[in-house]
Amino acid sequence: METRRPASLSGGQQSRVALARVLLRARPLLLLDEPFAALGPALKAEMLELVARIAGETQATVLMVTHDPEDARSFAPQTILIEEGIAHAPTPTGELLDNPPPGLRAYLG
């Protein structure tokens, strides 16, 4: 697919190409905004594992925005909850999701 233009790729393919570009740069900080939203569950899990492995190998810090609590639970040891425009202190992800504050509880249902 290397000869195809980005506009001819699906949304998921475009996301994977963008992620590959970021990972190849091997920067110490990876900023990802909903990088796997367009992917199915199996590919999403595979990509989360890949990012975790590469971040571990390169000692990079990953700051990933997600609205999927299971992405956070499987990937992030700590989560920064942003609620009503306020970024709260990092909290262990499992604790946060197992005992969410009222605003997050309402979001999670």
C-alpha cells in the first residue's frame, strides 16, 4: 500500500499509518488522541500491546486520550481524569475505574 495516497485509505488504515509515523520517530513522549477509535476490538488490543511494547523498549512516556475505559484499564497504569475542564492528579487506573467519582460514574453508566 506504500504507493497509495492517504485519502485512498480507510479511517483505520490512516490511523495505523499515523501511529507508525509517530512510533518510528522514537521520541521520549508520545501524545495520542483516540488513536484506536476506528479499529475493531481485536486490532485495537493488538495495537495497544504494540504501543506498550515499543514505549517500554524506547522508555517513552505515553499520554493517550481515550473515552474507552477498557483501553485505559488494559494500557495505562495511571489515569488523569479530566472533568469539567479540570485535570485531576494521576490515579491508579484500576482504582479509578473500580471506584469512580460521581462524574465518571455517570459517564460509565
